[in-house]
Amino acid sequence: MASPGSATRADVLVARRRLGFGAEGRREHFVVVQSDRLAGIETVVVAPLDDDAPMYKDNPLSVRVPAREAGTSGPQVVLAHLVTSALLEKFEAAPSGRLSARSMQSVDAVLRTVLDL
């Protein structure tokens, strides 16, 4: 997992303050999607997570991940199409979880589709 002031691909980070992706009053979780070759820069490229819900059932832009990977109390979905960048200082120093290689492969597949890579 990442050390303070850094982030590793597949780490799940928690925003210190609301970034505008989650419900009011809830901690927002994001998965690092950028390459580890970009370690050491001030910003990090992330995709938000949301609670798994029926509205995501047939959504090809979401990737389901178990709670244990996300570091949350319930299953989540990665909303890969909402990829963004933020200053690393906007997140807690320690990750709350880490996505498995299999989950990251699914996220990568959606990102490739969204970005037409």
C-alpha cells in the first residue's frame, strides 16, 4: 500500500473533504487508476466508488468490487467513466483498501472502452 504522501495503483483512498461524488455527509472513496510510474507527482488520477445499488446492475460503466477490497462496510462499484484527478493532499495518508488484480483488470477494460484505447 502507499506510504504517506504517495499513492499506488489500485489503492483505495478516502477524501479528507467532500470532492462532490458521494452523498452529503459520507466519506468518499476513490481508486487510484494511474500508473505507478507517475509516483511522486502532486496529483493522482482516480475513479470514484459508490455503494453497489440496483441502478448499477446493467451499467457497463461500473465495476463491482467487494467491501473487503474497498475497505468499506458494503460492496461498492467503481465508476470508471467519472475518472478525475485531484491533489494527493486531499486524501487521507493511508489507503482504506486495495483492489485485487482481477478487479483492476475489469476497471482497465472499462477505461479502455471509455477512452477508446
